[in-house]
Amino acid sequence: MKVAFAGLGVMGFPMAGHLARAGHEVTVYNRSPDKAARWVETYGGRSAPTVAEAASGAEVFLLCVGADDDVRQVVGEALPALAPGAIIVDHTTASAAVAREMAAKAAERSVGFVDAPVSGGQAGAENGQLTIMCGGAAEAFARIQPVVGPYTKAIRLMGEAGAGQLTKMCNQICIAGVVQGLAEALHFAKRAGLEPQDVYEAISKGAAQSWQMDNRWKTMAEGKFDFGFAVDWMRKDLGLVLEEAGRNGAKLDMTALVDGFYGEVQALGGSRWDTSSLVARLEPPR
């Protein structure tokens, strides 16, 4: 299948690579051409100098960019180049409002649109083990499932356009709470004179177990925060969550509190630390 992929960041680069390795004819676009050239050198395929040229002739156009305005720009440039019947798959974590907006614009040109944010981080993208939550028409969802299969661990259609983004917001709410709980437990363990690794081994097989505990407890205890998803990105995501909650009336006291804690981490110089760095405001790195 002829596909295009725009946005070769830490997620998009390996995701597009999985598409190429699966045998698709892949054209990539990235704002910095050197990264696109490196992708072609790594995976084959071809790069295009503009979004429109990348999208031209594509049956499926995928993107993974930064935020709402980036989505608007890329989709706006791709749509005129896409033929009726093509489908846009947006892997960006963005607002539900922009997903609905882009779906409506795509429909005007008889192009499908699926908002498909992912969870699993850089490691999940590299290992082809992402969870994808989707919003859009059932027919479009059925058509894109085998395309994104090479980097998918689990995928589910959650409802109409925007439902994928709303589900990703639930995901980020959960992560914020779990990581803050881990940070406080680790801080408490140290203050109580306990060995952090002993505590982990004692509680990680019970009700406290989580992916975050299994993968981040040790590195949090060591003050290492270079494992992917950055605080700046998490604050962007939690901002979307809190904005949506302002519209739907959800009471997100914990989420708002943890968002503020991430602000403290940024003030410590941790904008590019990963999300487990919440512990740094309790146990500042040496």
C-alpha cells in the first residue's frame, strides 16, 4: 500500500520504519530534512520536501506531530493532495476539538479521518508495542487497522471523531496519579530508613504493582530521568485534559495538583526529564 508519514520525532521515526519493514511504499516528511534523509537511509522508501508532495497518491496519510496547530497545518497541507477515499490517521496527542474539526474538513473532500493517539512511549514505538485509541467512522477504522498493525499491541475504536483523544486524556490522568504515588512512596521509604529495592520486591507483586513501578521505580530511586516522554509534553497533555474538564464539568483535583508539581519540576530544570521525575521535587538530584 502507498502510505505517507509526517513527523519523524522519537515516536514517528520508528513507527514509519515499521510501515516500511512491513512492505508498504512509504514516503516521509519532516520539518528538518536531515532527519527525513536519515530515515530513508535507515529504512529505504523516500522523503518529500513538502507535506503535499508526501501525501500525493497516498491511500493512507499518517501524522505524529506536536500539538493542535501543527495538526491543523499538516492536515491542511495534505488534504488538497489526497484523493477521495484516502484516510488520514492522526497519531498526535491533541484536543478532541481539533480532531472533530479535522474530521469535518476531511469529510468535505470525501477523505476519512481517524484520531489515533498512542500510548507506550518511545520503547513501545521502537518495539512495535503501542496501544492505540481511535475515534472515527467504523469503516475507516477497519481499513487502517492492518496498516498500523506493525507497531500495534492493542487498538480499539472508542467512538466518533475525538473519542480517541478523550480516551488518551484518561490515560494521562491515570499516569499522572500513578507516578505521583510512586514518587511519594519512594520518598517515604527513604525517609523511613528502608532500602528502596527491598520495598519494590516486597510490594511489586501485590495490589500496588503497575507498569510504572516495574519500569521506573529503580531509576527514580537513582535519580535517572532520561527515559523518553518529557515533562514538557506531559504538561501539554495535562493542559488538554484540564481544558476538556473545564468544558465537561469533570472534577480533576488530583490531575490539577500533579500538573502543578510538574511545573515545579520544570522550575528545577527538568523540562526534558521524563515523567518519573516527579520524585525530583521530593528528592532533588545531586
